[in-house]
Amino acid sequence: MTAPRKLRFSSLALPPGGHLAAWRHPSAQPDAELNLAAVAAYARRIEEAGFSALFVADDAAVRDEHLDSLSRTTQANSFEPLTLLSALATRTDRIGLVATATTSFNEPFHVARRLASLDHISGGRAGWNVDTSVVPREAGGFVRDEHDVHEERYERAEEFLQIVRELWDSYADDAIVADKRTGLYFTPRGRRPLNHVGKHFRVAGPLNVSRPTQGHPVVFHAAATPTEIAFAGRQADVVLTAARSIDDAHAYRARLDDALVAVGRASGSVQVWPGLSPIVASTEGEATTRRDELRDLLRDATPRPVVPDGTGGLFVVGTPEQVADRIAEWHEAGAADGFTVRFPLIPADADPFLDEVLPILARRGLFAPPEGATLRDFLGLSRPERSVA
């Protein structure tokens, strides 16, 4: 029987943490959400511990229309992902840098160029969390009265990704020769325009950046509905899920595998990473106390009902051994290839996870720091060949 691949971990939260009330906790660093030094220190911390990637989530508008609730959270104050990750690329060496970028309120040329630039700046560590936007208010920032319906957003996203990938392939890998003797910088045969004309876009191309280090940055997608899962089956390298149980995760993987096979991709060829929110302490009682502290801070700060412990996924409160046991159970059951970890409070929840939970998993043979130089290397993904014109 073939042993399961080693677990991969990514972080889906930045200081002060993924919990809505993290900024109010006495241990939280003031203004951490826009403190580059604090974010860079955290990125290096998870890099040294063996995390494969750092995600930066994004919305193109403030989510909450209720000003009293919004004014009590940090949701209205965040870095733009590609700007932040370009800065972090110069302060890290071996962690993937995954930016969320919407296909609904961007142009393909801009996204292709920015991600290709990030891939070159980082030495091949760029990833793209493809988003179609879920916040209705986003339309108002782009001379739009309302957001497109779900199916139309994904139709646009399909064409968007086709264009981005072809733009990344504007130059052959060996097109840039920079031959000082002959005066030839690039070989004309190695460059091609795009001349795309479709329902949503007209893009001439080519891109004015050479082919990314990885060929194509790694594509992630959070997929839940049938439309989203079908899209992920066609387009994604890794899918992010909010499964809360092993049974839910198995059912999800079966639907994803059906989508993969339907488009001629191999079953199991796309990795599945559920969300994970761990609260870790030396005793279960201490971990429960911190969970309750955060809930109490949230309760008196927001008048409307909210999900008390963050977004969907696996929520675990306990000792390092207990948390490691739950993670191992999921992995060994085939429910997870990796996890996107949203630490409720940073560093209080991150430190014991990195220092104690990961070593337990390593001793059990379930985790090892990723090998290689690029994000594709870290995740065991091959480098794509340039598409044929």
C-alpha cells in the first residue's frame, strides 16, 4: 500500500490573527494588520517551521454595511495582496506567496503581468487564489450597479484564466537570449501575440514579461457549489474547502474527482486542503479558556450574530497531542492533502502549533518541510509546458 503524501500547510491569516476579535486580545500587537515588519516576521516564522505557502485573502470592497459592527473589527484595513507579497518576496526565501485576485473586477492582462512579476521577483514562489468575488458592494467600486450572477461570474472566470495562461506563454522559455555579440535580445520566433476575441474580453497581447519561472504560477480555488467544483476540476492545482467532518471531506473529494474525470484529468490529481483553525495550549483547559476569551471579546463588540470562531473548516481546541491527533486522523483517512490554517490569535496559537504540533506530526512521518525551490516543487506539481499556438 502506497503511503500518503506528506501533509502541506499554508497560513490563511496574518497578525493579529484570523478571529474577528483577535485585535482586542491583550497579547495582540497594535496595528499589526498594516505593520509590514510584523507581517514579514510572521512569514519568516512559518517559513522556518516548514509551511509551504502564505495566502493573502482579499475583497475589492469592505464586506460589512453595518457601520457599528464594522467599526469594531479590522476588516476595513488591509494590504492589497500582490503589493504585500512582492514586499514579502524580498524578505523570505522558501515559502509560496499566494495572492487572491478577482476575475470579476480585474483585467486578464493586469493579473497576468502582476503574477508573472511576482513569480520572477520571488524566484518561482507565486500562486494565484482565483476568486470571482462574493461581496455585492464590490460592484460599486467599478462603475457597476450590481454584481453578475454566479454562473455568469464563472463563465467570465473561465475565459479570464484561458487568457492569463496564454499571456504567461507569450514567450518561449528560451526566447530571451540577451546576446551582446549579435545585439539580439529575444528571438522573434519565441514570441507570439494572443489576439483573443471572446464574449467578455478582447486581448491582443503579448505580455511584456518573460515566461514566469514556474511556467505558470500555481492556481488555487475555494470551491463549494457544483459550478465552482466543475470550474476547479478544469482549472485548479489545489482546491480549498470548508469541510467540517471526514465524511463531508470524502463526499467533497468524490465530487471533485467526478469533475476531474469529466474533463480528462486524473482522479486525485488536484490536492484538497480543508480549512483548519487550531487553538493550542499546554492543557485542554487553557486552550478552552483562550477560545472563550476570544468569544467574549467578540460578543460585546458586535450586536449582530456572527460565526463565533471564524469561517468554515476544522476547528480544534486542545493540547498539541490532541490537535496533532485530529490532523492525523483527517490525513490518514484521505480527507486532506494539506490544510489552510487560520490561527485565531497570532502568535498565541501559532507558536505552539509550529513548535509542538508540527514536530509531533513529523515524528509520525506525516509532515516534513517542503523540498525544492519553487511553489510547484513544494507541492509536487510539474512545470507546465508552453501551450501550442
